[in-house]
Amino acid sequence: MADYEIGDINLAEAGRNRINWNEGDMPVLLGIRERFTKERPLKGMRLSVCLHITAKTAALVRTLAAGGAEVMLVASNPLSTQDDVAASLVAHDEIPVYGIRGESVDTFRRHVAIALDAKPHLLCDDGADLTSALLQRGLNPGLMPLGATEETTAGVKRFNAMEAQGVLPFPVIAVNESRTKHMFDNRYGTGQSAIDGIIRATNLLLAGRTIVVAGYGWCGRGVASRAAGLGAKVIVTEVNPVKALEAAMDGFRVMPMSQAVREADIIIAVTGNHTVVGAEQFADLKDGAVLANAGHFNVEIDVAALEALAVDKTQPRTHVTSYHMADGRQFHLLGEGRLVNLVAGEGHPPAVMDMSFANQALAAEVLARNAGSMAKIVHRLPDSADTLIATLKLKAMGIRLDVLTGAQDNYLHSWQEGT
Ligand SMILES: NC(=O)c1ccc[n+]([C@@H]2O[C@H](COP(=O)([O-])OP(=O)(O)OC[C@H]3O[C@@H](n4cnc5c(N)ncnc54)[C@H](O)[C@@H]3O)[C@@H](O)[C@H]2O)c1
């Protein structure tokens, strides 16, 4: 059995059931796995994967292993690990896994270090944690990975910053930039799973409540539309004029957070920024407000400020911490301010991760085949990958589409015809 540091190996059977259930809704990734099993494009590659340890990630890791890679998996967040999935990967797939639900930040960092000590050829990053740890420990050219893939918006921002500062050590494929990733995972995945996490954590009725969504990017659009679908009165806060306009024309009230907090029953922060709700906003926050973060890092809600302001703190439910203010108000923080959909729920549904992780698998293949010849910049997968993944997904969903006639195709590429 592989080396590992996980919660409980005895959970392996439950983990296998969960992985099987999720793989049942991941036909595109499973199709790629079938091809990888035959072609072995990752043969000889050591691959360190740092992702949320969920059943969907297990499906990806098993696909990368089927492609010939020697894969190891570490958690990308101390609170998102599904211990049963970790156990199944170790016991049934002989994958070294390092991640325990509820691990300390020090343990999380030690696991990241283990992933780097494995001398990987490729990194699969989520929030650029592996790569930034690598840069911070000092680069050893002899042990430099050939490249990395990046899963999420927050990580792409960090990789773009590395490129701009001239410190990006290898080519990176920003999986998040694929349309078959952010248009579905960020929008429909976060839209559904963030709401699901909040409901599982609180059992609150959303109908008739005022929900403030901070950030109207891909995730925010999804969260706002799903909250509205459940009957909530949605307010959006934004800093980008175009996004704010879009939210307004989608029918939402748009206002600054300082104003929105006075009405908010629930705030869902999904900006990728820090201190979106902090001491200034807590001063006017409505009594009983629920605070949830769905952005990648736990910095959107200023938890340190809440701790400092509170005169008392209670835990009424598993994922709810209630902060009691001196003036009698209470605020309820979900999942310690970490990704609510992964802490209080199971993360995104497999049907969207099917496409995200199909992109991950293709990105790993591109790096394995071409890394030596790729520029040390942030790349995205070619449009052909989006077309392939969307075509396979449509096929799996039993959806047919029209095909251009020759005349239509000519018309779309000509300029002479008109009225
Ligand atoms: N919960 C999940 O499972 C999950 C899934 C995908 C992405 N993410 C994370 O969610 C975050 C958002 O991702 P995205 O793809 O929607 O990004 P995005 O760039 O499409 O959208 C972010 C939006 O937030 C706005 N914004 C920035 N600062 C703000 C502020 N102070 N107040 C209000 N609005 C502000 C930006 O203008 C932008 O429109 C990132 O951290 C990303 O990594 C989480």
C-alpha cells in the first residue's frame, strides 16, 4: 500500500461507493481515461496534484494514473477533504494521499512540502499553492518541474502575477480559462453547490430572504441566479462597472456593501478578493446575518476582525459559528469562512467537474508531450479542446445540434452578399 497520511483507512469502502456514484456522472472524463489507458501519454511522469480531496478529484487522479503517471495527491484546503475518498484512493488505487479533514494549517503546509519533495515532473495546482511554496523555498534548477496546470480563478491571478514579475519558473496551463471550465463549473457548479452548502449548514428557508452576493463574475452570476430561483431577494455588490451593469439588467439591485449589509439576511462573498466584509461592514451588519464565503481563499470575510469584535462565540450547529457583539447582535459565520460548498457540502456536482477535470487531464497531456518546447508563460488550452469536451458532453446528454450547410459556411466567411 502507498505511503499516506489520511483520516481513517477503514473508510475505504464508503469512499469507493462515493467515487463510483460520482464517476457515474462523469462520462467525458471516463472517455479520456479509456484513451489514456491505451495511449499512456503520461508514462514516466511524476505528478503532484494539490486539489480538494473529493470524489470528483479521485476520478481525475485515477484518470491521470491510467495515463501512466505516478500520481500523489495532497489537499488544497484544510477543511474540504472527504476522508472516505482519501482512504479509497490509498487502499484501492495505491495512490499516496496526504490530507485529513480539519487538519491544521501547519499540517496542510507540510503536506504541500511532501508533494514538492516527491520531485514531480508536473504539478496540478489549485490556487497556485504548490508553485508559490516552490518559489518561496528557493528554486533548484535540477529539480524544477516541467510545468503546471491551474484549476481556479484565484490561482490564475497568482500565476499571472508571477508572469508579470518575471518569476514564473515553467509553463502553466490555466485550465480555468477554458470555456468548458469557467462557464459551467464556476457558474452552475458554484451557483448550485454554494447554495447547497448554506442550506445543509443552516436549514434556512431562502424564499423571501435578502441574499447579498459579492462579486458578479462567473461564480457570482451562478450564485445570484440560483438564489433568485429559490425565491430570495438578491442584491449584488461589484467594483467593475460592466459587471455591475450586467447584474442590474439581470434584474438585481446593485449597491455598495456598506449599504447592503443593513438589509442582508445572508451574505455570500465570491469575489476572489480579501476583506469584502470586514470591521467597517460589521458595524452596520443586520442582526442574525449569515456570512458565507465561496471564493477560493478564506480571506473574503475578515474572520480575525469578527473574533476581535465579538464578546462571545458559540457553535449552534456543526458548520455554524455565532459571534455575539457587545450590542446584542449575532452574526453566524459558516465553515470558518472557508469555501462553504466544500466545507458544508460535497463541492460541485460531478456533471460539471466532468468538464473541468477533462480539461485538467488534457492539460496534463499537453504539458507531458510539449513542456520542453513551451514558453514559460500562462497558456490556455486551444479552442479545439473546448469543442471536443462540449461535443462529448452533448453526446453523453443525448443532445444533437444542427450542422452548417456548405452554403451557410460560405456565407459566414464571405462579405459580398447582402440586401
Ligand atoms: N467555491 C468554489 O468551488 C469555486 C469554484 C470556482 C471558483 N472559485 C473562486 O471564486 C472566486 C471568484 O471566481 P470567479 O471565477 O467568479 O472570478 P471572476 O473574476 O469571474 O469574478 C470575480 C468578480 O468579483 C468582483 N470583485 C472583486 N473585488 C470585489 C469587491 N471588493 N467587491 C465586489 N466585487 C468585487 C470582480 O469585479 C469580478 O467581477 C475566486 O476566488 C475563484 O477561485 C470558487
